[in-house]
Amino acid sequence: MTPGQALAAQGQKPAPPPSTTVTPSPTYPAGLTTREVEVLRLLAGGLTDLQIAEKLVLSPRTVHAHISSIYSKLGITSRSAATRYAIEHHLA
């Protein structure tokens, strides 16, 4: 007897099967990942690397790696340029 049959025998309806629909992940400009966009938003908000690390529960080294990747993907070299990009692309 299956769990669904056992519930039916007790007069209960079995739970519907879990949905297998996969929600597509959002696409961000310049090939940024979801985590990089999170870091960029916090960076644009004026947080330091350490504050970003604490907020996202990451190591400061990982935050630095994300920021380096963001700079590389956006072709920029400063926090102010990253902030400007975030504002222009409605990410901040």
C-alpha cells in the first residue's frame, strides 16, 4: 500500500506531488552572478569589505574575490565606478 492509498483509506487526501518547475535565475548585466550583484549592491551602499562579509556571512577574502571579479567583468578599477555602474543599472 502506498502512502497515498493509506491516506485515502483513512478518508484523507494525499498531498499533491512536489512541483518540478524550475524557476529561472534572473539574468544580470555583464554576466554578474547573483552573489556578485549582492556584493555590488552592498558596496554601492557604502559598506566596507568587512561589513559586506559580515552581512553576507562570507570571509573578507571571499568578498575581495567577488569584488575583483566584478571589477573585471565591468571593466572598472574603483569602488566609485562600481557604485556608478550599480546606480545606472538600477542595482543600488
